[in-house]
Amino acid sequence: MNGLLIVGAGGHGRVVLDTALAMNRWERIAFLDDYHKNSSIYGYPVIGRINQAREFLNDYKDAVIAIGDNFMRVQLLKEFMEMGFNLPVVKHPQAFISKNAEVESGTMIFAQAAVNVGAKVGFGCIINTASVVEHDCILGDGVHLSPGVRLGGEVRIGKYSWIGIGASVIHRIAIGEGVIIGGGAAVISDIEDYVTAVGVPARVVKKREKVIK
């Protein structure tokens, strides 16, 4: 067993901590955070700032980026990989992943979530509590499904998109890159890149700035 660094000590980081403890995989866990004022989170130390990560590589071989911003999370994952950290899939024991699904490194899958047969989940995604990724869905890098999201079969979601809490997407819908879908929305038609869509049915309400590649 080795150590795990959780990068980000906010609410998301605490959920990651609970999930990591449930996995019973790491003998020591610590946080890195640039802003957190406490010296520990539920007894687990905040040992430094994010730019100090390399100093802890000998004791903490694994790292997870517990930051909500999708683009920033993916970029930090790439930096940590270049430094030599392992980027495990952090999966709660009460989540289900089909043996015939693909989940890339750096992804987090929380309690009661399901990733079903034929699904492909990209690098650094968040599949939050009780979300469902149905058969043959494809999620690009850095996608975040908030708690209670439901994706029908064969849905495609582009990288860095964020699907709000309790939203539903019917089968075979394509959602573009850098999209935000509002909480509780019902997506029944394709959504273009870099827009925000809300409502039932979901309608585009504004354009979004494209992130730097």
C-alpha cells in the first residue's frame, strides 16, 4: 500500500476522502490546497500547496485532483502525470462499473453511480453520486456528471462539459465540448459546443467562452 495525495481540500475533496477510505487501498492520505486554512481535514493533514507536489512524490505515489473546474482538473492531472504520480480511478465500493466498460485514469466514480456495458469514460471525469451512464455512452476528458444525472444509452458528451444535478439526457443525444447543462434539465435534442442550456426541454440560453487548448 502507498500514499494518496488529494489535491483540493474543499467539499469535493472531502467526498474523495470518504471514497478513498471506503476503498481501503492507501495506508496514508494527505491533502494539498492553496487556500484551505485548516491544517487537517477529519484528521488527514493538509501538507502543502499544489506547487509543492513534487516534494511529496516519494511518500505519496498516487494523486487525485479534487477540483471542480473541468479544464483545470485535466491540466493538473497532466502535470502530475509528468511529475511521475500515478493517477488511479477512485471508485466507491458501492458504485457499479461494467466489466465491459472503459474508464480512463484520473476519473472519480462516487457511491451508487453506475457505468453500464459498452460505456467509455474519458480521462479525469467525475461521475458523481447516484449518476447513471447507460450502455454505449461516450464521455470526453474532464466531463463532470453532477449527482443524480441520468444519461440514456449511446449519449455522447464532449470534453470539459458539466451536466447539472438531476439532469436527464435521452438516448443517442450528442452534447458538445465545454457545455453546461443546468440542474434538472431534460435534454431531448443535440447541444452545440460551448453553450449553456437549461430547462425542460433544455434550451440554449447563452454562448460560453472557449477554453484554451
